[in-house]
Amino acid sequence: MIDARSSGGDGAARSVAPLVDHLFRRCAGRLVSSLCRALGAHELDLAEEVVQDALLKALRIWPYEGIPRDPEAWIFRVAKNRALDVLRRRGHVEESVAPERLAHITPPAPEAPGAFDDELAMLLMCCHPALPFDARVALTLRTVGGLSTDEIAAAFLTSRATVQQRIVRAKRAVAERRLSLELPDGGLPDGRRESVLAVLYLMFNEGYAASEGDALVRAELCGESIRLARILADHPVLGAPEVDALLALLLFQASRLPAREGEDGSLVLLADQDRTLWDRRLVAEGFHRLERAIEADRLTRWHLEAGIASGHAAAPSWEETDWARILDVYDLLAEVAPSPVVALNRAVAMAMARGAEAGLEALDAIDPATLPGYHLLPAARGHLLAMAGRPEEAAVETRRALMACRNRPVRAYLERRIAELEEQPAGTPGRLPLPTLRSP
């Protein structure tokens, strides 16, 4: 045990809180999945409730009694006992679950063979085609990814209330249909796999560019999405070329994380990053996964997005980036998987390949109503206007981006950018750093 009492209650609580948050991000989904395997998927609410109760109990007790040697096992034991208490009070233990099955399950050990089966089964169950697509994504992000309702709302570019309704409806459908956590014997249908991939992508995006708060990057979310993508990609039955393509995309993006933040936590744009800090092991694995993905009999959005990311990964510098090739891939992506955010990314690539005015023309074709509250739309417009030598207009758009942005490091960057634009003489082309764009 680590004796947290030695630093006093308040200090100990402050030291325990990050650990509990880490456990929530790293293992809550795994613990909920294992409990649901014994309880049944219709008891998803109960499984989530008891794991959350156990985490709250840890926050109350550990500052005074010390942190257990195996915190995850402690959380699991407390959650399991709480679930048994609830079932006994209901008086329907025999009907709901075999008590001996629940009583004897143990915390899932990541190093054990097949340890991820429960979590993978939960991921697939949450993405069941019986659930509406948006509900599948929201439920999985909440249950497996550990995202808050506000974080999911930001990822969906929608309201908190809408996300809450989707999750409630999804859980009700899971219970009513008695969906199973059993892994399918054959391969996954394309529609179900696409749901899983969309979830992993959104989870990674929230980690790579946090929608709100004081942190620019939430590396644990990126790590979790990569971990789950690897499990799925390497599964002998459920793996597929498009899973490798998504994993390649995530690996390329994650390789930049060491260079995305300054020492003070400030945003460092792609144009300004020290590429010697990029994780070349992740880049190498990304190219390996992309090679495996080429075996596909059709081109998916994941192949194309990974191809774009590989172009940045292969470029020795910002100036040597092959923007013409990247724009060609964006043209294909706009045909295969059109969306307002893809159009926004394409407009920036257009500006880099063919000039600011061409980029602005492409940007003007995007209906702002399709990206409500999305700060990167005015931010990109501000960048392109500055590149075109129109700093006053650029400052106006950047202020709009600042008003919509809820992430502190990004807000600080936008404030600095506004100050720079106010000093830029009209008619002087500005340098265009590529904004961090996120795709719902």
C-alpha cells in the first residue's frame, strides 16, 4: 500500500484523483464489460453504476487508507460486491444471473490470453445494427471509451441533451432486445464494422485535439483507441483491411503527439513541429498496417485518410509536403465519404497546392449551417484570408473562432494569432499553418 495519509487529507485527495481518473479512462470499460458478461447485457446500467460507485469510493477512501497494490482489482472487487448486493435486494438473483458466476469472476488481466474478449464483445454489442448509428457511437464512446456526455456532444457537434437521449434509447434497446455479448463466429457485416471504426476514430480525435478544458492532448484516449483498434485488427476472425487502414491513420497521427505541445502545453501547429520528435516506431507501424490494408477489394474512407496522413508522415519538412498528391486523395475522399469537415480539410489542402484564393473558393462552397459551433471553420477561413494578404478580414474570422472555441491552449493560440494579424500589413501574404481539423 502507498500511504496517502502522510501528505494530509487534501493533499492525498489531490494525488489520488489523477489515479482514479486514469483508472476510469484505462480500465472502466474493461470492468463494465466483464461484469456484463456475467450479469447480461440488459444489466448494462447496473454494471456502469457499480463501477462508478467503486471509483467514487476510491476517491473517498484511498486518501486515508492508502492506495491498494492492485488498484484495478480493488475497483473490480468493490463493484462486483456492490452488484451482488443490488441483485439480492431485488430478490431476483436466481432469475437475473447465476450468483456463483458473478461471485467467482476475477478482474480481467491485460496480459492473459483472451483477456480482451469481454471488451471486444462489448464494443461489438454497442455497435449492433439494431441500434441507430448515432446511438451506437454515443453508447460505445460512453461505455467502452469512458467519454463524458459533454465530450461526446462535442465529438458529434451536437447538444448534451441529444447525446443523453441517444444513450438512454440505446440502453433501452439493448435491454429490450436482450443483445448478447457473445463474439460472432464469422466475420463482421460491413455496417457493424463501420460503426466500430467510427467509434474508435471519434475517440482518438477527442484525445488528439480535446474539445474543451485545459489540456490540448489527452494521450490516454488516443492510446485506448489505438489499443482497441489493434485488438480488432489482429483478431483472427474479426480483422479486416479497413481496420488496418484505420489503425494506420491513428498511428500516423499519434506519432506527432510528442511534437504537438510546447513545454508550456501550448499548441504547436504541424508547420512548426520539430519532426525529429515524431515517434518513428509508430510511423513504421503505420506504414506496415497501410501495406496490409492494401489487400482490400475496395477503397474505403479509412484507406484514403490513412493515405493523406502517410503523406505528412513521409514529408521531411512542411515545405517539402506533396500537397498536390494530398489534394488528389482529398478529391477521392470527397467522393467516397463526403462531409462538411472533409470539404474543410480539402479547402486547406487546395490552398496549399493551388493558392489561397482557390482554397477560399472551396471554403465558400461549405454551408456554415452544416458545422454549427465548429470553431475550425472560421479558423481555417482566417488562415486562408491571411495567406491571401487580407489580415483585417482574417482577424474578424479568427475572433469568431475564438468565441466558439472551448479549449484553453487553442484559445491562447487564436489570441496570439489575432495579435499577429493586427500587425500584418494589408496586402502582405501571411504564412498558412495547417489547423488541426477533426472529422465527426
